[in-house]
Amino acid sequence: MDITTKKTDAPPLSPQPGSKELKRAARGATRPGDRIFLGLSRGSGVFLLLIMAAIAAFLTYRSVLAISEDEGNFLTTFEWNTSSQPPVFGIAVLAFGTIVSSIIAMVIAVPIAVAIALFLTHYAPRKLSGPIAYVIDLLAAVPSIVYGLWGALVLVPHMDGLYGWLDDYLGWTGIFEWQGGAPRSMLTVGILLAIMILPIITNVSREVFRQVPQMHEEAALALGATRWEVIRMAVLPFGRSGVISASMLGLGRALGETMAVATVLSPSFLIETSLLDPGGGTFAQNIASKFNEATPFGRDALIASGLVLFVITLLVNGAARAIIARRKEYSGANA
């Protein structure tokens, strides 16, 4: 009885990344669906760039009309009087207030958001993490005017104790010196912004930490690492770029927040040394409070301040992209 062996063909190997076959497939789509998808993708990208260019051109044109008539230095003037003859206005106070309030919000929100995300993904039981995540998702959808009303009616009246404590123990620095006025200052605005951006940063960070490869954590545990060492060596490095992206999303909302800041802050065109003194302002708050009553020239001046906020946002996003690009070894794509 002859025993014959049947020779089976080996399965074809899939194209390796960087191979000629994969590059050829990426250059030219042969199927109608691929060609349509490729065209829609390219068209969407080009359309987005055109929209950004149109916004930049509009803001620049209207800004030039206003700045050309400004008798003060647009970058350093501590005044906003577009109705005078000649008009005098500048963005020094607005830029300072926007940056300071956003920094306060980020310093408070980012560590808390990352800690909550780690707790929900690696410490909390499933029966507890589900409801907490659901509540955080709901908080992310709350309109900003609701946060503003809550801040004006609840947060501001209860800030006296914190302000008094900061004045007693840190007032010698000058930054936390309190004169006893209403707590409608940059610190209150920063705390309110931190509460507003906390759900966004938490949600994105939570989803990033969930994508950590299980074998990375199991390998660390097999080597004798504790739970915190697993998080420090495997989870945080993997999710670093995602946390940065989440922080930039939160920073974008903090920079452009309007109604909540306008409801809580007592605006003035003065830069106070102490974060507890009422006064200051932000770009978005100034535009929202003055736009309806502004003259056509005053609206051009407000648009000029909006252009500065537009540039600041682009610089922040560019810096975030540069940081992420330097940390490619920690991105999920290379896991």
C-alpha cells in the first residue's frame, strides 16, 4: 500500500510595511470604491485647509482695517476705547488674562483628570467605574452657560474661605494677597475652567489607557512589578501622547471659553499682581461683552483680538504636535 503525501501550498505572505506592493497599492486604487474613498479623503483635507485659509484671510483683513487706525500700541496698550477720537485699544490685559486663566485651569485639571482615568481603568471595579464614567460623560455635555451660572451663584460665594487661607499662608508672595474684595478674579476663573475641561481630558485619557496592550501589563507583573510600577512603566509611557492630545483639547476650550468667564469675572483693563484681586479679562470674554454694543470699527477691533486668539490656538496645537512627534516611540501605532 503506497502512502503518498499531499503537498500543500504555503499561504501567500501579506505585503510587509514599506514593501513595493504596499506602496503600489497606496499610489493607485483600482476598485471604484477605493477611488471614491481616496477622492473624498483628499477633498475633505483640501476643503478643511481652504476653510482655515478663508478664516485667516477674513480675520487678517478686518484686523488690518482696525489696527491701522489705532493710536496706541495694539500689543502693549492697557486700554480698550474704540469709540474715542482717535481710537486707542490694545490686547495686553486680554492676552495676560487668557494665558494665566488657562494655565491655572491646566495645572488643576490635568493631574486630576489623569488620576481619575487611571482609577477608572486600573483600580475601580467594573460596577463602580461604569456609573462614574457615565456621569463624567454627562458633565462633558453640560453647556458653558450652565457652568457660568453655577460659578456665579455657588462657586463665587464659597471662595472666601479659600481666599482667606491663601492670604494667611501665601499672601507674603504677593501672588495670593487678598484685599477682601469679591472673589471674582483670575483664580476663580481658572478653577471654573478646570472644572469645565476636566471631563474632556478624563474621557480621552480613559480611552487611551484602555488601549494599552494587555501583554505589556502582564509582562511587568510577571517581572514582579507592583500595580503602580505597572502604571508607571507600561501605562503612562504608552498613553503619554494621548494625554497630551487630551490636554490640548481641554486647553482649546479654556482659551476660547466665553459665557462662563463673562459670568464669573469682574473685568477691568488692569493687570493685577495678585491672582485674588478682581479684574483682568480674556479675549473671548471681551468679545462677548462688547460685540453687541460695538460700532462697525469697534467690531473690527474685536475681530483683531480674535485673530490673536486664533494665532495663539494654532501655536498651541503646533507645539502639541511637535511634542507628540518627538514621542513616537510611545504612541499606540508603534505598539
